[in-house]
Amino acid sequence: MPVSEKPAGSNKARRVPQQVTHWALVFLLAAVAFVIVRSLLVPPTFGEFGHYRGAAVAENAAKPIKFAARRPAFSATTTRPASNTRGRT
């Protein structure tokens, strides 16, 4: 037997099927694409205050306060109506 020849079947145990190699490459490319796209889409201040965008706090604080009702439904300065002072009968 020449030195360059290997015994039949010795390479089969270590050889990975071609489909597995191709699928591994596809999954690797998908993972890299996911990381790149995520880094482009997620704002830099995301996660600063938990699962929120940190810059949103300043943006919302800068908005003017709006109050749609004519008067508050109940406040500590108003008195309750007489109908609410008795228990159920």
C-alpha cells in the first residue's frame, strides 16, 4: 500500500456533511447581520433607565403640560357631596 493512500473509512468519522457546513455558514451570516442591524436600529440611550430610552425622559419633560378636564374630579381642597358621607342603607 502506498504511503499517500489512507485506509477506506478512516476519514468518514471526522468528515462533516456539506449541508451542515452550509447551514452553519448561513446561521453565522444571519447572526452577524442581526448584530449589525440591531446596532443601527437601537438608540444609543436605550437601556439607560432599564428597558427605556434615556433621551425620552428629557423629551417628555420638555413638552408643555396639558389638562383636558374643566375641573378635577376630586381634590383634597374640595368637600365631598353630602350623598357620599353616609353609609349604604
